[in-house]
Amino acid sequence: MSPTDKPLVWLHGEVRTPPLSSAARIEVGFLLRRLQQGERLNMPWSRPMPSISQRCHELRVNDQNRTWRITYRIDDDAIVIPEVFQKQTQQTPQFVADACRQRIQLYEKKR
């Protein structure tokens, strides 16, 4: 990691094999690395999630027979990750969005 790269702050979840395949885990690592280096990702890899928080987005990773989402927020000093989950419906489940908002609020209070 370069001194100019933003660190990843994991508030919940992890990227492991299993449940992600090795290929999906490598893709997630590659995409997170690009974010750490300051690159802005767009569709099809990332989409904004303003319903969760300003500067919040969702990484989209297709696995063998699953779809994974990693919610993240771009701060000035870090990439904050409040959740990693398997996408099973068209919309992000309300309980996932609520949990992300709560984790981000707690993170901000502790800063």
C-alpha cells in the first residue's frame, strides 16, 4: 500500500473464500484497491447509494451463482465499509440499508 492510498475501515462483514469464490474475492480486492488509490468507479462495478449516506456507494460483484454487494463510503481519509452481503432481490433490503446507516453514524461519533 502506498502512503497516499486511503485505508479500508471495515465496520462489518469480510471478504473470504468461502463464501465468495476465489475469482470474486480477487475482483473485490482489485476494485477496493482502485478505490484506495482515489479512482472513482461507475457502473457496472459501482453505483451510488444516497439513500444510505452521502458519498455512499455499492460495489457490484457477480460470482459463480451469486451476486455480492459491498457498501462503501468515500471519506477524505479512508474508504469505510459498513456491509458485505449477498444480493438476492432487485432492491437492497431495508434492514441492510438501516444497518449501514447505523454503523456509519456510530463510526462518525467515534471519530
